[in-house]
Amino acid sequence: MPVGAASWSFTEDDFGAITKSLERFLFDSNARCALLVDRAGQLVATVGEKPKFDPTAFATLTAADFSANDQLAKLIGENDFNSLFHQGEKESMYLADIARRVILVVLFDNRTTLGLVRLKMKQTVDELSKLFEAVFKRAAGAGAPPNILAGADDEIDKLFQ
Amino acid sequence: MSMINYASREINCKIVYYGPGLGGKTTNLEHVYGKVSPDTRGKLISLATETERTLFFDFLPVDLGTIRGFKTRFHLYTVPGQVYYNASRKLILKGVDGIVFVADSQIERMEANQEAMQNLYDNMSEYGYDLTRMPFVIQYNKRDLPNAAPIRDLQAALNPGWEVGDPSRMRNAPDPYHQGEQLVEQLTSGEWVERAPYFDAVAVNGDGVFDTLKAVSKLVLKSLA
Ligand SMILES: Nc1nc2c(ncn2[C@@H]2O[C@H](COP(=O)(O)OP(=O)(O)OP(=O)(O)O)[C@@H](O)[C@H]2O)c(=O)[nH]1
Ligand SMILES: [Mg+2]
């Protein structure tokens, strides 16, 4: 049995690839901004218009929203809902699952439509799924970036003196 | 599920405060929120009922300093302690890196403490996490109340020690927080046991709140090192 939740990390190259994919999506869909959040509620990336809200709080609530809906899906006999849509008067958001590890959140307004966002999102979800599967596979085996905390016991002690 | 972000040079870890209803989990986070300088913490988010009982969770992000050029960000969560919120309580445990169990010291709450502890073990093992092998500390809160049970009784009920299976760990480990006590020791029966570090607290006054947080954070970072 594993001790607890596995650790994962991503490099600047991963970050570059994620950003590129999301920028193209925003351009094609005319959505305002896209955020990537891991299932534990940690913000991975923000692309597009800088959000005016607190992105950390937003990320936490997104993960909670998604996992609550996962459980609702199970209660009604579905495996999961792989996407969620919240519609507002001006602003709407669309959430999609990426490789069961990460959630893509897209914010858009009436400069575009749900149909276009959904259409353009398919390709991005595929791209990002491949990318994150590779990242998580790497975290589980060789090829992971070196552990920056390895041998840092003394420094950790000092931090908490 | 700790996350190391090499692009923004951050280490993100998740700590969950668990325990019986009204034990003082939310109070712990409120104290941290009030004491930490605003540039090292984010917003405190509380999803609560109108009577201030936690409904889904409280959330507070805090930065605890820099190691090797990486900012250490801890995401603190509380769960709803009330028994019937188990479905949401379990969701919050997903991806947890460290646990604080906030026990209510009042004698009347002994059974509620034990039920919450059992519930924690059960929910953790449903995720495939082994509580006895991950960063875990216990806080005995409400030490100010006249009906608080003696620490010895609380330890016996909630932290009696789990069996150590790994031979390399079968040696005395002094408790750094209590002189003369051991975290790992051999019982007269010959069995080796390990206990979680524990702290006394009066969370409403802030006593013990940071000692608890520092201890669990340190264990989390060490588990990554
Ligand atoms: N006397 C005393 N009261 C405390 C202490 N810590 C918390 N309380 C009080 O206990 C009550 C419940 O505290 P909360 O922090 O809301 O408890 P909780 O564990 O978050 O409860 P749930 O959200 O229902 O799980 C509040 O009225 C607190 O003021 C303490 O150390 N001593
Ligand atoms: Mg609470």
C-alpha cells in the first residue's frame, strides 16, 4: 500500500507546452481565460486575461466542485461527468477533466458561444491529456526531475526553528 | 499530493485538519489567518452553514518560507466534523500530504473523538493511504476547560501506538516535543510501537496552534526529502 498521495512535479518545458496549447485554444475559441487545476485543488497554470479574482481560492473551489459532482455522478449510476457547465448572465465557465488528474476551467463571456468553446476544447483536452499522462508516468518512474528536497533535512529543521 | 512547480519555483502541499464536530478545527485556521502577515497567506474560504458549522471545508493557503529557492506553500483544509457529512469529509482527504487530528479534550467528547479517529482511518484506507506511515500529528484542544480529560487518558484512547513492522525502525525515538517521552518504543510485551506527535492546545487563544502546524509541515517536507 502506498504511504499516501504520490507527489508530482512539472518542469518549465511542460509548462511551456501547456501554455502554448492553451493560448491556441483561447485564440480559436475567443474565450477569456483558461486555468488548470489539479484534483487536489492546486493551481497549475493560468493563461489569457489575468483573472480579477483570487486564483488560489478559485482553484480550491473548482476541485471541490468537480469532486462533489463526481460523487453525484456515481450516485445516479454514471462513472463521472467529464465536463461541467456553469452559466451566468454575462460570464460562464466550462470545466473539463484531463486524464483524471487535472481540471481545465475556461471562462468566457458573450463574445463567444458555448458551442464554439466546446468544439475547440476537444482538441485541447486531447493534447493536454497526452501531456499530463506523460508527466504523471514520469513522476512514477525514472526521468523525473531531480528531487530538489533530497538531503535538505538540515534546511527543513532550520526553517521551523 | 504534493506538487513541485519548477516554472514558478513552488512546492505545494495539502494539510487536512480532521476531528469531531465542534472540536476546534475551524478555530485553528482562523487563528493562523489572523496571525500570519497578509503577504504570506491568501484568503480564508469557509463553506459553512448559517450557524457556522463547517458544511464542506475551510481553506487557507500559507507560505512557510523558502527552501533551496523554492517557496513552500501549504494548503490548509478543515473537514466538517459532524457525522452525517462523511461524503464531503472524504472528498477533502483526496491528495492529502499531512493530517492534524484535532481532538476535543472534554471527557464527554471521548467517544466522539474515537469515532472520528476510526472514521479517519477508514476514509484514508479507502483511498489506499496508510495513516500510520504518513505525516500525522494529534492536537488535544480545549485544554482550558475544567472538564478536560487528563492527557494520559486521551493518549491511551486516541494515540495508543501502532505496531512497528519494519525492523530498521525498531529503536527508541525520543519525542522532541515532550522530554522523557518516546515516539517509538518497545513495550514490556516486547512489541515495538510508534505514536503520533501530540500537542496541547487552546485554539481560541491560539495556544499550541502554530506548534501543531509547524510540526506537521516539517514532517510533510521531510517526507519529500
Ligand atoms: N473553551 C474553548 N473553546 C474552544 C476552543 N477551540 C475552539 N473552541 C470553541 O468551540 C466551538 C467550535 O469550534 P470550531 O472551530 O467551529 O469547531 P470545528 O471543529 O470546526 O467544528 P465543525 O465545523 O462542526 O467540524 C467554537 O465555539 C469555538 O470558539 C478552545 O480551545 N477552548
Ligand atoms: Mg469547522
